[in-house]
Amino acid sequence: MTPEILQANEKYAASFKKPEMSGFKNMIISLKNGEAVIIRNAGGSAIDAVRSIMVPQLFLGVNGEIGVFHHTDCGMTKVTTDQMRELTKKANPGRADVAATVESMEFHHITDVEESVRSDVRFLAENPLILKGTKLSGWVYDVETGKVSHVPAMSDDATQLAKLAALSPPTASLDPVIAVDLDDVLSQTNLKVAQWHNEKYGTQMDLSTFYYYYYWKVPLPSRVACMFANLVFTGQFKDAHKLHHNEVLTNLTKSGVCADLKAQVLIDDSAENAIQCSTASSPTRVLLFGDFEWNKRISGPGDGADEMSFDKRLVASGGKEFWKEDRLVIPDGVPIERVKDWSEVVRWVRTARQEVRRYLITLRHAFGRETAL
């Protein structure tokens, strides 16, 4: 429907006079009553619209294309989730029940309108509650000009790799490439999250509380929001809904990035990432970093429990301490080795280099020629 939308909008924009949102139907394709279901909410959030999409799809039999429309100068670009929570508490002084409820709410603050559209389209495409095969498109309406612009899907792998290369240009060195994960390898993210949570909510969290790699599986009394200066999101962040202007969001998997960089080894604290990278078609050896609770156990996509929050799984298990039974089993022959800390990483690298040197010396003697060491 992209050409039809653009053609109808061209006529609408030609007579556009002032900033407005009232002409929503006309700006698309001069819709008549009954020709489309219009769902509106603050920020145009697809997450908040799922229930309203399910009813027409499943009950009314409306199975057409879903168009996600956001607009410029949106109010949700001007107010954050934290600000909305504080406003709600101020409007309801002394109401502990209201404060607890609003702390669990996400208001979907928008920092980049186009990226918020892409995020919503991706969310609907991956949501099992939306009918499989539903055609999706994303759009931005400019309230100053009356024009709509189509937001293309995520750029292809080549473009994404170019973005990665711009952030981290390949080295001219012939030394082997070692890929290193960021959080809880180069930084102590979970420790800082626990400290922040304890200060804000009076809890007693520590690293042992993080039973799993994903936060929704961890017994957090409230939703955790982390902010980083610069991030490169690979495929394991497919469920992220909030995007910022200085993030690079890709659909590249971590194993794909390692293969493209020709990394000899990956240092990562995630058991999930370790299994993915070490069993890929172009496998990368992994040093599974840290003696952490979250890399002692794993639950894969095929496990129904993988989609459950900690609280829901606790109820489903009848209060049983299920996390004590989940364990990571490394398949035979898979190139994963555990390292507790950076001293063990350094020892591993030194040993690996010595083994390579011994191998090259053997080749030199075997072929009777000089081989660079």
C-alpha cells in the first residue's frame, strides 16, 4: 500500500495550511468509515496497542496491513518515563498503591521518531499475538508540512557492518582479533544495577540475585532501566523497545559479527551468547567469563519458560526454587572454556600464543625453512 499512501498524502499535503493531527484519515488515503481500524495512544506505541489489534484481527476478521504511524513534535518526545512517574505520584500524594503501580509502568519515551517506528514494527513482527503473515509498514507524519514519509525496514547487513566498521575500524595489525563483550566483562553492569536498585528501593540485591542473563527472569521488585553512552546492539537485543540517537541497532547476531571480524576468540559472560557463537556455522572459540550465577544456567528459545518473568515462572512452578535445577550443559566438542577473571584470560592467551609458536617451530623444522614467529 506504500504507493497509494504516498499518492493520497501528496494531494493532502498540497492543500495543507497549518500544523495539525485532525486530518489523520485524509492524510493517508481518504479513508471512509469502516475501511480501517484507527488505534491511537500516547506516542503511538505498538506495545500498548496489541490488545486493540487482537480484537479486530481475531474477532472482527480484519486481516489487512498494519501501518505504524508516529508524528513529529510528539508529546512523548518531551516527557520521560521517570517524569511521568513523578507527576503521577505528585497527583496522588500518600497513595502507596498508586506509586507501586506507576513504578511498573513504561511510558515509552521517544528520543528518535524514525527509530521508534522501526522498533514498533519490529515488535509487532515478532509478537506471536499478531496474526502470522500480517503485512507491516512504518510511517512518520510531519505536523509542519502535512507530509508522510515511509520508514524503511532495518538496513541490510552490509550497511550495518559499515556502521560497525565506522565505530571500530579494522586494525592493520596481523595479530589475532579477540572480541570482548562489554557489560560484566569490561564493566560491572549488574553490580551497578544492584547498587542503584538498593539505593532507590531499599532492597538487598547483589550479584547472586541475578540468576539469569535476562533481567525479566530475575527477581527484581521493579523494572530496571539502564542508560549507556554508546551501544552496539546485535541480535540478542531484538526485544529492546527504547532506542537512542547514539545507538547502532542491527539484526546481526554476535556470532555473525565475530565471524565478520575473524575473531579468534570471544570473551563473554553470557552462556546464551557462548552457545550461539561456539555452535554457529562459522564457530568462534569462547571464554565464558566470570563465576556468575547467570552463566551457570540457561534456558533456550524452545523452552516455554524462556518467555516467563521470574514471578510468573515462580507461580507456575508452585513456589518451587526452579532456578536451582536449571544448569548449563556444554555439549561435547563445543569450544567453550570457563575463565573466572582477567588473570585467567591472560594466562589462556599466553598459553595459546605459546602453542602457536611451538606449532610454527615444528613446521619450520619439518619444511626446513624460516617461519616468522
